[in-house]
Amino acid sequence: MPLKDWLAALVIVCAWGINFVVIKLALDEIPPLLLGALRFTFVAFPAILFVKRPQLPWRIIVLYGLTISFGQFVFLFTAMYVGMPAGLASLVLQSQAFFTVLIAALLLGEGVYRHNILGMGVAVLGLVFIQQGATGGSMTLLGFVLTLLAALSWASGNIVAKVAGKVDMLGLVIWGALIPPIPFLAMSWALEGPQAIQESLSQITYVGVAAVTYLALVATVIGYVLWGRLLTRHPASKVAPLTLLVPVIGLVSAAWLLGEQLQAVQWLGGAIVMLGLIINVFGPRFMLRLRTILRA
């Protein structure tokens, strides 16, 4: 890739890795469902006045908004609100790669190969180790399960985007952001209550404002637009592995900025999950190289 694309990739990885720390800071002032409503309101407006709607049926735009935007973040924000550490959330969320493979196989008839199965098995083992730390106080079981559901929602959104084909990513991100605010706000009104909404908005500090701005503009608009452009310019095999760096940034930034401390079993589980992700992404190359060595 040219230097400008490597710099774009670096921006994406850092933006998405630090994103989890920013979510934690935002949740100190804003309830999770209200945070979701604010995030996607500021993604959609005023940008929707200047960005053309992508040439897609409305059902695709609605499905994209309900899965990769609403579904993913209603679960992720709630998970982190009830005790999922930012660093671990950045790691467990990457299980979306395996969910994407499984859903594509079930709905689109895509093949599941030996390296996919091996990678999934290794990652599941790692998730079991991470879950074992839920009783140690650094993570709740509910937060862990909700993060997995967030990963499943992200994977479902990936399938929607795949079905949509080549599309203007900026348009899809902006117009897809029209969908989440209303269900987020309705759930916030019903579950968090109008008093909590009023108090959060009236007492919000510059930290909360900066956090919402970051989540809307940096993590969502800049991150997903740059990501979409990289995918259109380069093979997915070159671009997809870059997401493996997101949990690295997430874990380091959470430890540095939030002082999060993980148990040894969780570090072990994280390492095993990363190994599973690496096998899933690089498995074909390893298999090809191994066959070449054996034939030599």
C-alpha cells in the first residue's frame, strides 16, 4: 500500500482502539442508551444535508443501521456500563470475524475452511479463559455476554454491507445513522427514564461533549469512511488483518488511561483469542507455505 494508505490505516486502528476508553469516559456522565442516541444523531446531522443517499434500497440502509449501528452499540454500550472493561471489550468484540464467517456460510453459502474452524476453536478456548475472570471482579458475566451479542450484530452488519456490494461508504454510514437515534431514544425514555435523560444533559461536562464528538466524528465517520476506502483500493487479505491491532491499542490505552488491571487468566485468554484471529486471517498463507516446504 502507498504511504498515505498506511497512514490512513494507522488512524483507523488508533481511532477504534482508543474508542473503548472514550466510551468508558462518556458512560461516566451519560446513560448507555442515551449515549447511543446522541452518537448517531450527531453522525447523521447535519451531514445528511450534504451527503447523497447511496443508490441502495431502503431495506438495505435500514438493515445496516439496525445491525452495525443500533444492534452493535446497544449491546456494547450496555456491556461496558454493567462492568465490561474497555480493554477486554476491544478484544472480545473482534469475535465478529468468526460470526461473519459463520453467517456468510449459513446465508450466502460461502465456504468454511479448515483454518476457519481451527481459528474459531482456538478463539473459543480463549473466550472461556476470559470468562473465567468474570468472578474476579474485573469483568461481569453479563457484560461479557452482551459484548458477544455486540460482535454478532457487527457481523450481521458486515453481511448486509457485503450483500449491498460496492457502495459509497460515506453515504451508507451517514444515512444508516438515521436509523438508530429513534429506537435508542425510545429505549432510553422507557428504561433509563426522562429524569435521567434531563439530568445527564443538564449536567454534562466538556468531557462528555468531547466524548460524544469523538464517537460520532472520529470513531464513526472518519473511521468507517477510511476503512471503506481501504477495502475498495486494496485486497481484503491486506486490509482485514489491520483490525488485529485494534485490541492491542484498546488494551494498552485502557491500562494507561483508565488504570485497568486484568487477571493473569484474562491476559492468557486474550493471547489465545489473538492467536485464533491470526489463524483465521493468515491460515491460508501458512497452509500454502507448509505445503511448499513439504514438497521441497
